[in-house]
Amino acid sequence: MKPLVRLIYFSSAVREMALSDMKDILQVARSNNQSKGLCGMLCYDNRFFVQALEGEREAVNELLFKIAEDPRHADVMIVSYEYIEQATFKDWNMGYAGGTPLLTELLAKLNQTELNPGKLSPKQLYALLRHLSAHQESV
Ligand code: FAD
């Protein structure tokens, strides 16, 4: 069996993303990820993206380099990269959550008033994505 990994990164959008921009990203992401056996969760708020990508190591690495080149965002910062037994986000080729009351609530528990991923630990970002994945928006 090929090694399975989970990668989490955050990045800064080059401009405010509208819902239609997120739809564009998610439509392509979901279709590509399905064909590569990848899954994950994307959060966008306060002009930051936070994304978890899970799947076979080669596929995750290849996608990361492609995403890093995407001109819609910059300052891609890898938060964690770990070998996993099974995928947490396996039900979603790419789940999505934006700035919802739940996000505000989760951030408040971390003493944060807005999403600023650089201020959160890898464990906190993973937990945030995991909680958000259970309450997604249908985008
Ligand atoms: P093409 O569609 O041929 O595009 C060529 C180039 O143009 C690429 O550099 C592409 O990034 C860029 N591009 C494409 N559309 C636009 C646009 N609307 N505006 C500006 N530039 C554009 N892709 C996945 O497959 N899986 C994911 O999980 C995933 N997550 C993403 C998360 C974020 C935060 C962002 C910003 C993008 C994500 N993408 C994801 C999209 C990814 O970066 C590629 O655009 C996509 O995979 C298509 O790649 P391609 O080589 O077929 O490029």
C-alpha cells in the first residue's frame, strides 16, 4: 500500500474572494481530487485560505506544487505534513466552510476574534478544519 499523508497549509488570497470565486476553485478541485483519490477541507475567511489535503503521498505532493503556483493566492505556508493511517476528510473530495457563526465561535474558544492562521498551532488548525467539516456550506 502506498503511504497516505495529510498536508495542511494556509495562504493569503490576492483579493477578496466572492462566492463565485470559491465555486470556481471548488468545482475544479472536486473533479480533479476525485480522479486522484484525494480528499480534504478548505476554509476561506478574512482573505486567508486554510486547506487540508489527504491522499497518497505522490498525489498530495504533486497537487501542492500546482496549488502553490496558483495566482489567486500567495504566501503559501505549510503548517503540517504527516503520515496517516486513514483520512479524516474522506467523505469530501474538497469540503468547504467560509466565515460562518460556527467559525467565529470556534475562533473565540481559541481567543481569536478573526481568522489569522499564523496565530494558530498545527493542532488547532487541524481541529478547526475537522469541526468545520461537520457543518459545511453547500458550495
Ligand atoms: P489550468 O486550469 O489549466 O490553469 C492553468 C493555470 O491558471 C494554473 O496555474 C491555475 O492555477 C491558473 N488558474 C486557473 N483558474 C484560474 C482563475 N480563475 N484565476 C486565476 N488563475 C487561474 N485544485 C485541485 O485540483 N484540488 C484542490 O484541492 C485545489 N485546491 C485549491 C485551493 C486553493 C486555495 C486554490 C487557490 C486553488 C486550488 N486548486 C485546487 C486549483 C489549482 O490551483 C489549479 O488551478 C487546478 O488544479 C487546475 O490546474 P490545471 O493545471 O489544470 O490548470
